[in-house]
Amino acid sequence: MRFEDAVRLLEPLPDELPEGPPSLIPVFADSGSPRPRPTWDVAESSARPAAVLVLVFPDEAGDARLVLTERADRGGHHSGEVSFPGGRAEPEDEDLVATALREAKEEVGLDPDQAEVRVVGMLPMQWIPVSNFTVTPVVAIARRHPVLVPQPSEVAAILEAPLAAFLPDGDLQVVEREIRGWQLRYAAYPIEGLNVWGMTARVLGGLGAWLAREDA
């Protein structure tokens, strides 16, 4: 997908993205039944706010790409997973946009002025039960290719994924694995030898569905 086409299709950003591929939702491998999740009421008062940056930028050929990271293995719930740059809100952050930009600077060295970053909007908050965070995706456009450097203690690698990989006809790989004692099956986007799954994949699948909408 060309960068200029992506910019046009991202504005305006909808209040809520359409659903991406249903196979991105983990199910029990043996029955196909949805994995049980605790209700939001359980953690509504204690969940910690966080934000991630969904940054679209042009590559040298003028195609649209996204910044993703492979998290360093620190022994936590999300170690080694592919995700957007981001993290928990801090008291000094003015808002969740500031959180996403600060975290991107800390994790991948993003300089918003160098890359000419402009925030398009925010997507609905996502609750992550295992870590009890409420994560708000902040969508932004960079007019220039950002200069990115991973922070080794947090980021094992930076991925510059083609936005076209997340359109409805993008490749999906079915994965079966044990997660916290459950044998689960889910689809993931294969990017640079890694699997993009979970909340990150669902956001990207919805973004791809929005970009491919018939009335665009």
C-alpha cells in the first residue's frame, strides 16, 4: 500500500475500527471454544492506564510501513512478543498521546520532529487481563522515515512491517501452543520470522479492514 493512499484512508479515523479476521481470537485447540476471560468488572478500579503508538511512515519506495518491536526477554507476561512501542502512563504525562510518544522515544529513539510526526487520533481502549493494563492505541503519521534505535533493555529488535501485510488478504499463520496452562489455537501475522498475535494483531487486523473498506 502506498503511503499517500494510507494517509488519505486514515483520515478521518473512525471512533472504532471494524473487526479484523475472526481467527485472530484465541480459542481452545481441542474444541474451538473461545478462551474464557475475566469480566471487566473484576479489575475496573485497579487496571493501570497505558498507551501504544501505531506509527505509519513511508519507506524509500514510498510504501506505507508500521513500527513494531520485538520485546526483550525480561521474564514478564509479554516478553519476546511483537508489539507497538508503548507502555504505562506516568504522572508527568499530559495525556495518553504524551504517554505513547514518550514511550516510543524511550524504546526506539523516536524523534517526532525529525520524522515530522502528526497524531491522527486514538482508538478504543483495550483491556489486557493478564497484566491488568488498559491500553489505548494512538495512531500517528510520520512524513519522513524515522531514525530508530532500540533500547536494549526493552527492545530486542525493531520491525518495519509493511502496512499491506495487515489488509484483509494478508497472510495468516495458524499457531497452536500452551499459554498459562491452556492449549490454544490462534492466527498470527508472520513478520520477519516472528508472529504478531494478541491485541497487537487485532488492532492491525481492524486497521487493515478500515483501509480496505468499500467506500474508501
